[in-house]
Amino acid sequence: MLERQIFLSALLALILASQAYAAKANRNQQQTKQRQAQNYQNTVPIGPPVPEFQTIKERHYTSGEMLKLMNLEGDPCMDFYDYVCGNWLQAQNVSESEENQIITLNNRMELNVIRLLQRKFEYTNNTNSVVYKFYRSCISATEEDQRAFAKGFVSSYGGLPDIKDTWRERSYQWNDIIAKLKLDYNLDILITFSNLPNGRPVLSEPQSTILPTELCNSEAASQIDEKDEIFDAIQMDIKDKLQAWFAFEEADATRLAGDIQRFEFDLCKYMRKSELLNVAPPGEEETAAEDNSTARGPGVRNRAQNRNNAELENNPRLNNFVSQMLGLAQGQARSEFEATSSAEYLQYLISINGRKPSFANYIIYRALSELTLPVGQPPEERQTFCIRKAMQTFPEYVGNLYQSSIGGRFKDFMKQDIASIFREIKEAVPRNMKKYVDSLQVSEPLYAAGPATEPQSVVISVNGNYWEILKSVIITNNQQQAPQMGATGQQRGRSNTPLPSVTNVVEAFATNLASNEKHIQFGYGLLKPPFYFYNYPRSLKYSSLGFVLARELVKRYIDEQQSLEGRALSSYAQLDLNEFLTNRACFRSQVSGYFFNTPDEFRNGTQLKEIMADASALSIAFLAYNNWLEKQDALSPELKFETMPNMNFSNTQLFFINFAQMRCSAKYTKEEGAGEFLEYFPRDLNTLERWNVNGPLSNDMEFGLDFNCPLGSEMNFGDKCSIISNEFKSGY
């Protein structure tokens, strides 16, 4: 009897243990599913390894988001942009958009990064942090604080003729003022200072201007009247800012705004010449290539360019400017520098030295435009502005803060995924490009990832305001980085500290790629839906991430080829260059016809480079995707996930649809007093935004085949342009 009771008790215990184990296993399985769903939303792995494929729910969500943007009533062979992006604007949350703002995927992703960082800043418990103090001082700065700063700023940086007791015209030296602003606030006003890889200083024209680039270039400025009504709104904006900073009377502010705008308009006549193609008359191509000063690589100059550069080096104003940048005493020795690409602009700049009041008005306005806070912002817009300023001022700290939101294991999965795609892209690169890109590697931001550490040795007062903290941080950064340049130079407070060289890197929070001599770097802000997700099918990943990786490789090839123009080459290299120049001429004629209805009008070399890179990168990314498909077993479970539910498209059609949707853009416009949308790019004809989608696709053979577009139709050009080798085209 006792033995039977023992047996029953043991059996009951075994049954209970089995039930408990089964319940635990079932609970773990449910938690795993929940966590995987949570991973899709938060991109932070919890629990088991990240799954290879999307769940059914996730796939339906992704396809629904793609279909939401499409205008399926359109004709993909007439206007693919309208077909895939026709409902882009209606699908966007434009509550935080400004009037006439261009809404793109990239600025939507940037806003998501800012929102995440904002939450981290708002909930920090380290109130003694320099970065936190900077952010809070930006949030709390008042218009009264700003007016006080502007008044003191004018006195410290040369004065203004219209502000009493600040102006000393006889002693005013504009070159000293812009050098001081570069060292104190890292502002490039009138002249951009940088270094070549060998450390040689380079002086060039500024990258940013008050006038938009389409108006501020030598070609446009020579064709537009400075009194054109297109400038009225810009002058009004300048006037409003001057009144907000200095409480000028309406007439005085209007007069000064006109002087500032005219001064820059005169500068624009000598700017961005390097972006224009030097188009020679028929039969004179060799002469044009020989004389093209912008085609050569850094340090490769002809005699005339050497003479011009020497004249600029001997100019005392430019020489003193460079000396201050290098931490040398003025007049200590002649400072050698490179100025070839902007020689004409710099010559004009020093020729108008007598316009001292205009120099002062312009420099102060440009500096305060960069340093002051927008007037009358609602709190949420001020928060966004201040996060952006923190990102600019403390990029490494904020980058590591952003990286902390990404789980370490998930980050490893992403890096492996990117490396795999990059290998496929490099294998697909055509023969004529390989030698230029074989050594490149893909990487995360090159500064060490880790805990967000405070900037060191930044001395700020207890009650320091936003501008005091900003200046202290920039000066401290310059002093800490100066030893890396091997600079000597005696310390005379701030002004004798040499400016550090800036390397071409991308920050961890960035939503783009950047490349230098050895690496293509990706920002983690880019690796978010809808651009990228680890579980996406390869058809989507190759058409977004694969495309931008290929684009960096192609741009490297274009730069190398253009640097060879006008130089003595071997017969083999000359053949390659001739083929490249012929293909470039094809693109130029094609794009010129699209925008101007004539084959010879388009001359923007910088924009043409982007257009050529887009078309070739698309072909390379598609070939890389096809190569990956060929490596898969016919029964591979991964292949069944290459199409999407509720989308009646093949996997290769999805490749082209996703490529296009990554480039959708729209201009948000509303009637005064009404919140209705009036226009967006799918209804406008022949815009750059439309070309960025339709142009590469209409030059791509596979696209026309996939969507059955007749040869010669709008989306399947009969005469296609490409800079990839003929060997690549035949095997494509």
C-alpha cells in the first residue's frame, strides 16, 4: 500500500513537472514572437537571434506602405515617377513641414533621428553635462538675450557703420575678421579654409551663400538682373533679421539688406565656375581639355595656374589669413597655399578691398545668420533646432548617444549584412572601374563607438549662455586637435592655435554615406525603415542600400577619369578616357534636351556627375542582385520571400519600384488660410526630382524588359547613355 502511494505521488509530480515545462516552453515561444515583432518596430534585438525573414504581419505592413505611395492608374512606361510616387505627399505627415519645403525620404529619416535624440536629451539625468547645458541654454535663450549677444558680437568683430561707436573704417581689415570668426566659431565666410591630405592649405570660395545655388553661380548671375523680383523675398528676409537683431528703422534695414544682397550677387559672378563644363567648339576638344583648370587633380597645374597661384600667395591679406589659420605670427613668413580652382574668385575678392562698409555688413550678417536662433519659433521647432545644433557642435558625443539606441547584436547583424551586399556590389563593378574601387572598404563611422563621453577641458561659466558655451567648445576642440597636425606656434591665447584639418567622415547619426581615400562609411541613421531593415527581402535591400554603395564607387571612378583630362596618358588609358568623355557627352546631350529642349545648353558639371553616377549605380546594383539570385538554390526558402503580399509584381519589378520610392519627393504648398495641398512634383514636368527616378530607369535595359516598355517610349530610351564599359553592357 505504501509503495503504491509513493508510485502515485511520483507519477503526479512527473505530470505536474511536464505541464510546467510545456507551459514554460509555450510562454517562451509567445515571448519570442512578441519580441520579434518588437524588433521590427524598435530595431533592438531581444532574446533569440534576429530572424532572417519578415513575419507575415511585417510583410503585409511593408507592402501596404509601398502601395500607399503608388498611383496604380498611371502608366509605368510613360512616367514611372508618377506611377510609384503619385501619392507620396498625401501619405506624409506634414504637420511639421514649412511652406514650400521639399519633403523627401531623407529629411523624414533625419526628423526621426532628431526625435529619438530629443527624447534622450529630455530624459537625461546628467544636468552637469556640457552637452546638456548647451542644449538647455539653446532652449531657454530669449530674444532679449539674442539682441544683447548681437550687439556685443558687432563690437568684437569689426563693428558696423550703422551702429554707433563700433565702426573704425581706417583700421578695418576684413581678412582678419573672417579669420577670427573661423577660429572662434568655425565659420567659413567669404573664404573656405581646408587642407589637402599632404597638409597643404587650400583656399576656396564658400560652400554656402544667402542666394540659392541656382542663382549664385557665374552662369546664372551673368544672365539675371539684380533688380529682378526673384530677389525681393530674399531681401525682405534679410531686412527682417536685421530689425530683429538691431531694432533698425524700416528704411535703414531695407537699405542695408539691399547692400548685403548686392554685395553677394557681385561675388556670385565669380563663383561655382568649377562646376561648369568647359565645352569646346567642334574640333577644339584637345585645346579645351588642356586649358581646363578644374579637370586636373590637386597639385597638377599648368604654367598660367602656377603664376596665378603665386600672385595670390604674395597677397598680404590672403597670406595673413592663412598664417592665422596655421597659428603663425602675421608676417613671420610667406604661407604657401593652393587656390587654383577658385583663383578668379579670390582675385576679385581682394580687388574690392575698398568696399569696407559692404564687407562689414555682409560678414556680420552671414555670421549672425549662422549663430543666432530663429525668431518667433514655437517650442517644438526650437527643440528641433537645438538638437540640430548639438549634433553639429558635439558630433561624436551625439553619435555615440544615438548608437546606444541600437542593440549590439543587431548592430553586428547589420554590419555583416552590409559587408555581404558590398562584396556583391564590388564583384558586379565592370572591368573599367575595378582598379579605382578594389581597395575601398565599407565601415561604420571611424571614430571609436562606445559610451557617450563628455567633451574634455571645456571651461564654461556657471551661468554661461548659449553663445558663450558654443564659442568655448569650438575653441577647445581646435586646441585639442591642433597637436594632431604637428603644428608648433606659440600660444597667444586663442588666436595662435592652428585650425585642425577636417577629414571626410560621416557621423553615426547621419542618414547618408560618405567616403574618403580608403573607406565608404555609413551612418546608422540611414539603416532604418523604410530605407533598410535587416529582414527585408534582397530585392529591396539591393535597390536601396546596394544602389547607394554602388553610387559611391561610380563617383570615385568619375573623379579619377575627370582628373586625367588634359594630361599625357598611355594609349590604353587614353582610349578609356576617350570612351568616358564620349559617354559623358551623351549624358549631357540627353539631360540638356530634357531640361532645355536643346542638346548643348546644360553645363553644370557637378550635377552631371551625379546624374551619370545614378544611371551606372542602378545597373551595377541590379546586376549584383541578379548575381545573388543565381547563387541561390532553386528550392531555397529565401527566394519565396523576394516578392511581397498584395503586390502583383515580380521580384525584379519590386527592385525598380523600391529604387524609385527611395527618391520620391514633393513640395508642400498650401493656400493662405487653408490646409490644402496645391502642387507636388508628380504633376510638374521636367524637374530634377522627376529625372532622378525616370532618368536612370529609362537608360536601363532591364527596366524596359521588366515592365514591357516599348523601345523608344518615354521610359525606355532608344539611345541609352552609360559610362560603364561595353563589356559590362553585353553581359548585363
